Amino acid sequence: MGEKLYYSDCSWDNDYWLRRYVQHPFIGIIAKEFYWTLSLNDTNIIAKIDENSQLTNVGGETVNPTEYTKVRLWHPLHNTIGESPKNPINLSNRVKEKYIQQKIY
């Protein structure tokens, strides 16, 4: 699962992602270990499912995606975060600050 998704730039609607990845009895175990990019209204949020099964951003704040949120596997080379594409923040600094490391299975 991980390697193919890691190199592709596929995205899914939030509901599809929850059903097919997070809530899946087997894939869900692995999916909960990954960081994901949630995109809504030109804003990207890096999030992970925490030990309480809550979706949280890299700052530990709860994220509440909507039905319009698109989800894809986070990759540091393909993503920026920020208020909008016009004002992106380079992820390399955030990755270093938060010690974010994507697992590869």
C-alpha cells in the first residue's frame, strides 16, 4: 500500500478515504501510521490519526474535515502548507521543527 501511494499523487474525497483506508480492518492499522495532506479551499493541512483516533495536525490540534475535503498521502517533496497557494510555507522547516517522518512499509 505505502510505496505505490507514496510516489503517486492520488487524492480521495474524505468519506471515501475514511471508509477505504482508515476504517478498513487491516489497511486502517497502516493508514493510521501515515501522515496525510487534507486539502480544502486552497489550504493544505498535514494530519495524522492520533492514539485517540482523532485526526490532528502537526501542532496537535484536532482537524475536522468536511465532505469537500480531498485527502492524499503526504509527501514532503510534493506539498506546501499555508493559507493559500499564493502564500505557501516551505515544508522543510516545519518537518525539521516537528521531526515529521513518513513511515514506509
